[in-house]
Amino acid sequence: MTSLAVDETIARAVEVLRENDQGAYTIPTKGLYPFQWNWDSCLTALGLAHYDEARAWTEIDTLFAHQWPDGMVPHIIFHVWNDGYFPGPDVWRTGRPTETSGITQPAVAGFAVRRLFDRARDKTLAAARARALLPKIDAWHRWFYENRDPKGEGLVAIIHPWESGRDNSIDWDDAFERVPTEGVEPYTRRDTLHADPAHRPTKEQYDRYLWLLQHFRSLGWDNARLHDASPFQVVDPGFNAILIRACADLADLAEALGESKIAEANRDRAQKGLTAMERLWSDAHGQYLCLDRTTGQLIDSASVGGILAAFAAIPELRAAALAARVEHLAGRARYVVPSHDPDDPRLDAKRYWRGPVWLVVNYMIADGLTAGGRGDVARRITQSSLDLIRESGFAEYYDPLTGGPLGGGRFTWTAAMVIEFLRRA
Ligand code: DGY
């Protein structure tokens, strides 16, 4: 790309961010997602920092202002009333002062805050804002291991597919069979008013999402009980890698700010998690797989979750194997990294997390592979991401075979990632 083209693309990305900016938080996109989402916001902050550092810190501060007393940071904050989304606060009924959902999402905050801090032009502002966030992020990390790893194995489970962020991945299909659908209250979906139903999860999946929500609600959203009471407990390598990376980053940040207790606790969590990740490795697939905690078995589904594990400081040998996986996938799909392996007949190139390419996932994999010495493969991922933007605009996700835009349009975190890719290229 010429530097003029880079400037123009960044300017277009900034336009998307500004359009979705609500003042103290951003919405992922108009219509489909009218509230604040947890991991969207943290990754979006990196893009905001490109033109307004104070605003970037505020994005994360706003999210953490709605942290639960037990330490959980919810996946949606319903700042305003809007009936364009289902399930809204009237369904979650978590009873928080500002309504929130009752489940969480990937813990990217620790990573994002460290990156904002390291790159800050305004160091005084960064030190003050990071120092205030440190104990809150530390409390969230502690919450994860206390509530989602009750046996202290070093790996946390998700108890609802929405927690993974990869809502309808093929990874969940078998475990999801155990989630009943009887007793689900009648509902009307709103997502399919804003996006093509062929790009979205199915009705059967929605029934099960709702059953889990109602089940947790009937237990009073008491996190001390939810893990064991959930028929769905899956250990996702991508989700754990993000948490491990966030713990390691928070430890470094705490060290830099002289908070040695927080540094030590997070260093220990990261180390224990990295050791435990080996349990998820599959030689047969050459990547990590999910583990179904209720059966104790690895799940035979080679999705991008197992490649996203590159985001943590996994052993060199594993990083090399994941780089080889991406190279293999690049020979099978026109654009990398597909959210599922095209060799698997279950791939659905257009449906949400069952095949499409997502730029946030690309960003984290590329970042991890660069750190692991595989800058060549990372550059290939970056190039694919930029090709998609050029051909199909700032979509929510993309068809890995045709490059066509899918899901919502004018998408905030896609725009933020483009700024990241271009400033790093
Ligand atoms: C949705 O509604 O599609 C969200 O991904 C759930 O968080």
C-alpha cells in the first residue's frame, strides 16, 4: 500500500469509530449491537488511542465501572434502552444498577491496557489510568480462576457459548446437545432483522442459548454455583490463551507501576495456565482443541480457537506447528484465518463462527506469531486482512472462500484492527 492509501484507509476506519462512538463507550455497530460489548470495547480502545488517548482509556474505564462485586466483568452493558436487540435486560434480569448481562467474555482487557500504556504519548495520563485499572483487572482474573476453574487445574471453562465470543462455533455442537430446550420462554429474535439469517446462528442454537440464560437466572446469577450447575462446561484454548496473555501482560504492567503483589499473582496464573495448556494439544490436528469438561474428552473440531492459542507465550515448538497450520489453511481458503478448517465438511463459509474470517482473531494470532518468531506467517495474515478491507469494507466478518462481507456493516472493532494492522505493517 502507498502511504497515501494507508492514510486514506486509516481515515475511513476512524470515520467508522466516530460513527459508533457514544461518548464514553462505543457500540459494535448500529442496529445489530446497540450497547457496549466487553471484548469489542477493549480491542476498540486500541484504535481509539490512535487519535485520542484519553478517549481510549475512558472506553475501558466505562466497561470496568460496571464490574460486578464478585469481580466478573459482564459481556454486555445495557447503558440505554433499545428494543432492537434480543435478549435485552428484561430477559437477563441481573438486577445491576445499570443493567448488564450475566455472563462474561474473553479477558482481553489486561492485554489492551498494557498495549495502551506501552504506546502512550501521554505517559502521565497513562500511568494514572492504568494504575486505577490494575486492581480491577486483577480482580477479574482472580474471579475467572476461582469461579471457572473450581478444581484449580489452571484452565477456565466457559459455561455459555456467548462467553467465548465465538458464539456458534462447531466446537460447541456436541456439548450443546446436552443443553435442553424444554421450557424456553417464547421469544422473538432481533438479530435477523439487521443481518442475513444465513449469516447468523440457527433457531436451535438460540433456543439453547436461551435455556442456559434462564437456568443461570433461576440460580440468581450466583457465580459460585453456575459452573457446576451448567450442563455446558467447555475449556476453550483461545479463551484461555487470551486470559493467560492478559495475566502475563498485567504482571508486566504491575511490575512497571511498582505493584508487586498484583504482578506476582498474575505471573503465577499465567505460568500455571501455560503448563496446563498442554492438555489441550492434539498431535493429530497439529493444533490445540477444546476440552469438554463434563466428559473429560478433547472435542474433535479444528477451529480457529486452537490457533488463537498462539496469542499466549506457548512453547516454540507449538507456535511453529500453529504457523504451519495457518500456512496449510492458506492453501485451502483464499483468505486466512478461517474460523473453521475448510477440510471439515461441517464448515459453513457464511455463518458467523462456523467458517468466516474475523479480523480481531487475525490480529491476535498475528501478534502471537510475531512474538513467537513467525513474522512471515503473521505478515500473510495481515495481508489477507487488508485485502478483505479493500475488497469488502469494514464488515463484521468475511467469507474465507470469496472474501464477501458478512453480518453487520461499518463494524467498530474491524475498523480498530485495520488501524492496528496498518500502523504495525
Ligand atoms: C449476539 O447477540 O450475537 C452476541 O454475540 C451475544 O453476545
